[in-house]
Amino acid sequence: MLRDIEEELLKEVDKMFPNQERGMAEAITIVGIALDKFEALFNSNLKEEREGELRIDRIWAMPNKWTFTIKPIKELLKEEVTEGLWCDPFAGMNSPAQVTNDLNPAMPTTHHLPAIEFLKSLESNSFDGVLYDPPYSPRQVKECYESIAIDGWDKKWDGRTTFWSETMDEVARIIKPNGKLICFGWTSMGGSMSRGFKMQRILLVPHGGRKNDTICTVETKVGVSKTKQSSQTNMTLFEATNTLEVKV
Ligand SMILES: C[S@@+](CC[C@H](N)C(=O)[O-])C[C@H]1O[C@@H](n2cnc3c(N)ncnc32)[C@H](O)[C@@H]1O
């Protein structure tokens, strides 16, 4: 790298002072050019490093079934839920999103549908961000369905463990290119690179004892590589982002 700079410098000097003896003035000019070049190189390296960075924080907090009331998670949402239109398919009690859904009709949400039905009704590439805080285990999904005992309620969970991947496919579809996905659960998988997401941030919230951590991930929808896409059966989900490349 330094050799390249030196060669470039010599070319510049030859251009500026052809056939002349190089005195003090020339030497100062050369040092000035060198400093400019070092500064440019340093800034570009720094930028590349920052772009590839994954921020990981670990902050202890008391557990709460309403995830968004847990203090470090509340802080994360304040920082990450920025402008634009946000959607939350499992919104519960405390969602900052504008378009919200919860199976339980007692929740203060704009829709009350099974999340998969709700998500399928939404347009592709239409949200700046999605919050994804589903039940974390098959037992929790089952309990949620069973707890909703109201007149005329005819919905039952089909017990399919594809519940998470199917809802996540829909989530990936409705987020705009460069939109954000914030996930909560017991894994740090998030939307994953195979659906075109790049992870920027992980927040681990341990709750003490043998309780599971709550794991929060923040990702951006950057697109899907064509090679990966062609091996997927649900490739039409990514039509709008297939010009962007991501290494998988
Ligand atoms: C982990 S809680 C979300 C908590 C919320 N983020 C908060 O802090 O208030 C999951 C929510 O998903 C809802 N839910 C469970 N199964 C669902 C389904 N199949 N479709 C839609 N909502 C569902 C539950 O009623 C519950 O409110």
C-alpha cells in the first residue's frame, strides 16, 4: 500500500516540477500531498470497518411477559424504531408500530387475526420496519390459542412447527429494501441472511438463574444473492430485491 502511495507521489512531483531541482518548497508540497493521501486512506478503511461491525450488548433485567416493557429493550426500541411505517404482527400491549395485530381480541391492536393471515394480507415491500416478537415456543403458541375463549371463536393452532419460518417469510416480503427488522426470542437467528437480512446489532438480556435470555436482533433487508435465490422454492418473495447481492 505504501509503495503505491510512493509511486503516485513521484508521479505527482514529476508533473508539478518537470526538469527542476527539488528544494524546500517542493519537499513541503510533497509532504502535504502525502498527508492528504494518508488521511483519505485512513478514512476509507475506517468506513469499511464500521460498515461490517456487529454491535453486541449484554444487559441484565427482570423478565416480563410484555417484552417491550423490559428496560434495556425499551431503550433499544427508542433508538431503533425510527421514522416511517412500522408493522407488528404479534403486538401484544406495548407496540410502537402503527399497523399492529394480535390474535387476542383483548389487545389494543389495529387487527386481530392469526399472524400468518394478517401478514399475507399486506403488500410486498410496504413497511420501513417490522417488530417480530412471537410466542417463543410451541407451548406458548398453543396456550395463546387456548386462552382465547370467546363466543364464536373457531380458531385452533394446527400445531405446525413451521409457524415461525412461515411468518418470517411473510415478514421478509413486506419489508422495503433497506428496511429494518427487529426480532425477539430465544435465538439470535433473526430474519437470517438467506432471506436477505444483514445483522447490525444483538442485545442479550439475561434474567438470572436458569431462565432463558431474551435475545434481540436488529437487521437490515439488503437483498438476496441470485445463487441463493435460485435454490429457494419461495423465490417470488424476493422479486423486488433481487438486484442486490449479499454473500451467503
Ligand atoms: C411475546 S408476546 C408480544 C408482547 C409485546 N411485544 C409486548 O411487549 O407487549 C406475543 C403475542 O403474540 C400473540 N399471539 C400468539 N399467537 C399468535 C398468533 N398465531 N397470531 C397473532 N398473535 C399471536 C399473543 O397474544 C401475545 O400477545
